[in-house]
Amino acid sequence: MKAVIIYYSYSGNTKKIIKILEEKGAVATFFLIGKEITGERVDTVKELKKKGNAIGVHTYCHEHNQMYASANCFYKDFRAASDCIEKIIGEKPTLHRFPWGSNNGYVKSYVDELHNQLRKEGVRSFDWNVSGEDSISPHVSQAVIKKDVTRFEKPIILLHDASAMDNTAKVLPQIIDYIKEQGYRFDTLDHREEYLFPASWR
């Protein structure tokens, strides 16, 4: 059985996360914000890829009033992020995660149109079925994060990589150990079938 960890963005904790994943023999999928890939972060993205992790598109700007203003605005944002990532890793990313999920109020009325167009371009989109709920507050405890990710079936686990979320990085080894104990091994989303929230959730 396979389990997948997906991360949103990156931060000062990213190198810690890379080290933990490598030490634990695990990999993850990182969905990135294009405009934030500057300076030393370019080398960090290359290192993520080199260590066997997958890289996907999250958004270029992560501003809902810009990227979700229309279908054309979404495609423009997506392509800007995709082009940015391609220049760094040497290949076009084929994984994507809608900011705030595919059922968010900004895009739910036309998300199927966007999804179908991405599929035509060979891009698969993913939501999650388990969340560490670590984005609620920078003070979410390690115990709460771990508890939230230990309820799963074929888990796609959403965690956040942010400088203010040290506890997410600190509890990662425990999460990996626990999931392995349940008989799972870790893989990246490019080896898994596409998953989006049910349309009935919109």
C-alpha cells in the first residue's frame, strides 16, 4: 500500500524536511508557488527533485482575486508557475493542486472546465483526503497534527511547509514511522491515480 505526503510551498523548514524524508526513506510531493522561487530557493527545488520528491504547480501568485478572476486568469497563472518550475527542474510539471482545494468558493462554478483543460494538457490535479490541519494556526501542536493524519485509507496527506509551522517539521518523523507501522510505504503523486473532492461537496 502507498501513502503520499503533499506539501504546500516551502520555507526555512524545507531543508529540515528534505533531511527527514531522506533519513526515513520517504519521499513527498511539493506543490510550489512560482513567484516565491527566487534566490537560494532555486537550489532547494533542484535538491527536492534530486532526492526523488515530486514537484507540482500550486499557483504563481496565490491571490484568489487574481488567479480565480476568470478561466483565462487561472490559465495565465498556471502557465507562469509551470514555466518557472520547468526552467528549474528541466521538465514540465504534470501535477497540480488547486489553491484552497477544487471545491473552494472562488472557483467551484467553473472548476470542471479548468480541470478538463488541464487534463488535455497532460496535467493531473489532486486534492487531499487527510489533513494535518497545521495551517489553522502557527501554534497547532505536534500532537494535534499527528492525531489528524492518523485517520486514513490510501492517504494523501496535506501538510504545510512554512517558517511559522515548526511543529509540522518536528512531528514529521513520528508521522512517517506511524504510517509505516500500518503497512504503508511512501510514494509521490505521479505514481497515483488522480483524486479530487467529490462534486457533491461544492
